[in-house]
Amino acid sequence: DWGNRQIEGRENKRYLGVTKYPEGAVQKIPNTLRGVDPAVSPDGTRVAYFEYTDGTLNLTTIGLDGSDKQHLTSFDDGTWLQTVDWSPDGEKLVFAIMKEFQQNLYIINKDGSDIKPIMVDEWEELDAHWSKDGKIYFSADPGGIFNIFSYDPATERFVQLTNVISAATTPQITAEGNLIYTHYTAHGWKVYGLAKDEFMNAPADAHFKTDFNIDEVRDLLA
């Protein structure tokens, strides 16, 4: 009883003692305390992830054995990072930086040098996925609704792939080139698939501001 109301509790699920993985199949990567959102390099030797310290996230890479830990960013002001992924050749990483009420996508070399934004605008860009086809797939809301877009670093062109009326996020491209994403529906979030020959493929360069002042960006990051 709680005041004049009755609340029916729910019994906690009990651990059944069933081993989900064979003993020794799962191992902790040493030296990764407070690490989140890992992404393994294409050659399988390193992990990129975000390290949380005092309300701030920083991009970090480390060997699978916990050796050669490198901090690629050094924010200390509450900067927030989101979803990192490796380029197909393993030389660069893409991720989102949320800072000063802006969230844009950035590319950085694997050694932490030459960090540059893809765009600097008022939209939210997130969930970056660097596919084996060389393109970066991401979610953004330039029309007020999150949809899936692609960006080709070689041509610097943007393309809109979906045109949903609710929200489309977390894009992944299959080996066949089809799209897997999360779609918000009347029944909650669901995983959807979209065949590559059904992509909207609408030019989207006008949605994203790429003529930014790099000196202003550096001042912002500093």
C-alpha cells in the first residue's frame, strides 16, 4: 500500500545459472574503464571507443590486449561524443561531436591528427557508419524528421536514402549494399530493411553546410 493507492509489484527475474557463453569465450579488454560504444578496426587489432570522465567523453583507441592506449581527443568541458566508426582502410575515424548546442560529424586520423568536420550546421547529425563502399551513412533531421543520408568523402556529395514520416536512425549497410536501420513506428522502435534499389537517392547537398570557417571550428574545439 502507498497512501490510498495499491501498487502491484513485479517479481524480479531470477538468474537460472545457465552459461550463455562457453567459459573463456568472453574476456575484458584491460585498461578500458568507463569505456562505451566500441568499434573494432578493419584489421581486428584495435578498438576505438569513448572514455567517460567527469561528464566528458573523449575518443580513445587501444589494442585488443589493452596495450598502446591513445587518447585522440582531450576535451574537459562536458563535450559529448556519439558513435564512432573506422574508415574501410583503418586510417581514419568518423564520429559525432556535440558541443555548444551543435552536433556535427567529424573525421580524424587514427593518430588523432587533422580533425575536421564534414559539416557545420544547425541540424543534428548522428549514428555515423563508414561502409566498405567508402561512403559514410548517417541520420540527420534537416527537415525536422530524422532520415538516413549518405556522404561520399571522395566527391563530397550528400544523398538522402529514406523519406519516413517518423524517424530513421542507426544505419548499417549489408555486404549486398542494402540498408538496415531503426525506424520509429506507432508500436515503438523497430528494425527495418530497405533494398538498395529502393533507396530514395535524392540529392541532398543543399541540406548540409560545408563552407564553414575552419579557424572558427578550431576555436570551438579548443
